[in-house]
Amino acid sequence: SIHGSTEKTHDEVMRNPGSFKQIMGVLEKLKDTKIEKTVNFVVNNLNIHEMEFMPKLLKPLNVKLKFSCVEPINLKHYSNISVVPNMTLVADKVKEIIKNNI
């Protein structure tokens, strides 16, 4: 899973500095292989603004993209903010991304 199209957002959501660089490094190494690769972008209120950048980030790496949404369970470390996104907004963004990238 990737939780942002930028190192800052992904690492902040994951609370794991360096994890974005690690994921992108592995995808870069696998770029020219015949291994089928799919990345799951987990949409939440901390990264929803980066959804539209994901196709451009992953296409050169020959990686398929899918979206899922954070679920409102076990989110204790985010207790001071609402991380569950508005599903209508997510659906609209996904439609726009499909329209612009197919």
C-alpha cells in the first residue's frame, strides 16, 4: 500500500520515515520485470488531495493502481482528527482519474 504520492504525506500517514523511498525503490527495481505489480492507495482525509497524482507516479514504473478507503476502525492514533473521507468525494475523484487516464 501507498498512502501518498509524496514522501512527506506517505511517511506522515504511516508514521514511518523512509518508507515511501523504500517502496518506490523496490518498484523502480521491478519496473522492467514481467512481474505484475499493483499498488493500493488507501484514501483518507490526510491524502485525498494526492489521489490524482498517483497514475502519473506509477505509470512509468509499470504499476497498476487501485484505490481503497480507510475504515473507521482501530484509528486510536488519529483520535483528534477525522481520517475517514467523504465517500461521494472519493467516488467523484476516482471517476475523474479514470476519465483522465484511460
